[in-house]
Amino acid sequence: MILLGLNIDHCATVRQARYRTAAESTGGAVEPDPVALALVAERAGADGITAHLREDRRHMLDRDIWRLRESIATRLNLEMACTAEMVKLALELKPDSVCLVPESREEITTEGGLDVVGNRERVRDCVAAMNAAGIKTSLFIDPDEPQIELAAELKAPWIELHTGAYANAYFGPERTREFHRLRLGCARGNECGLVVNAGHGINYVNIAEVRTLPHLHELNIGHSIISRALFTGIEEAVGTMKSRMNP
Ligand code: PXP
């Protein structure tokens, strides 16, 4: 069984498109509420909820994250930058896991994963702080051996392989090559003793191939599920994705 982590950031993006500068006087009429969406998604079978608290608070807000922590019944996976501010917040919040993602240009590899090799000390310190607090750390990285091996060396228990390059190449000539890289990355991660997750750009079409990757534990999916939910509702969108992940 491959697990589904539902990324709800895009729900908050829609809310912020209207209410970014709204005063508190708008009261409760601030919609759509990503926390309410998460609760329905859990009932529809989502195995965990993923939310990215960006440093610029572009979509999820601090209060969303705290409300999620208080209300969801599954697992909270907090995506965050590897900064002192976010480490402090995570230690207070105590999510079930954190996924370290790049936010500033110097942290990003050419394909968009976290450059663990280039940010070794910062990542090591963050992983150590989370391990000491009993919070699992996942590193969002490209399927490249040096990044994967260093993740294991720094004692991160999980990695999330960036599937964006594969998803972007899906209808082009590079797809086979990108899929092969992901296969090798999953195998290497497993050999290194890491729990292997994947995410970014996964949709209702490419899932048929993504699900055949070896050793997959969990997929974090946001955009395609939230998009489908506009037409079918979040229960159907979650249920259909889960059945395509595990037919
Ligand atoms: N995993 C990580 C680390 C991400 O940053 C994102 C995008 O917010 C996702 C998964 C989900 O990607 P998508 O919205 O394309 O499904």
C-alpha cells in the first residue's frame, strides 16, 4: 500500500488570492478553509496532511498550521525551509514529520530539490534537532546519488524524491530517462536504509507509472487533487487518486 499525503497549500492559495489583505473584520467569511478541507480529505482516505509554511506566508498561515495540529486525526507533515525560524516553530508545533524544502536560490539544485550537498551543515543541524525531538525529517531532493547518500549519512530517516522533472517530461522524449533516474533513486534510497517518498507534479495520468516505482512509502500530491476537487469534490478526488495509487 502506497500512502497518500495530501498537500493542501493550493486551497490556501485560493483563499489568499482574495483575502491576503482582508482585515479581521471579514470575520469567519474567509474561504476556502484549508483546515476544513483537510478534515474532509482525511475522512475520504488521505493518510496524512502536508502543508508548507513558507517564510513569506504566501499561502498557509501560522494559524492554519496550529489549527491543523489540533484538529487532524492522521499525520501532519510540515514542509519548511531549513532556517532557525522554522526549526524553532517546528519544535514548538511538534508535527509528525517535517520535510525540508528549498526556498532561497542558493539552496536549490538545477531541478528544484534541496541541495543537501551544498548546505550540509545547516541540514545536519536541522535533522539532529528534529531527531532529538522525535520528529521525522524528510529531505526533498532530486533523485541523485550524492544527495541521497548524504541524506542517509546525516541521519535523515526519510527522503522525498522530486518527481517534477519526470512530470514535466511526461509527454516528451526525456520521460524514460527521468523515470529511470527515479527508479535508481528509489533503489539507492532503500539500500541506504531510507524511507522513500516522492512528490511534485504527480497527477491522475502519470500515477499509473509513478506507482510502479520500487520501495515507495508515500506520495505527496497537491495540485492535481485540489484541481479535480473543483469538479468532483474532495472526497471523490482523494478516493480516485487512492484507488489509482493502489489498484
Ligand atoms: N512535495 C513537495 C516537497 C512540494 O513542495 C510539493 C509542492 O508544494 C508537493 C509535494 C506537491 O506537488 P504538487 O502540488 O505538484 O502535487
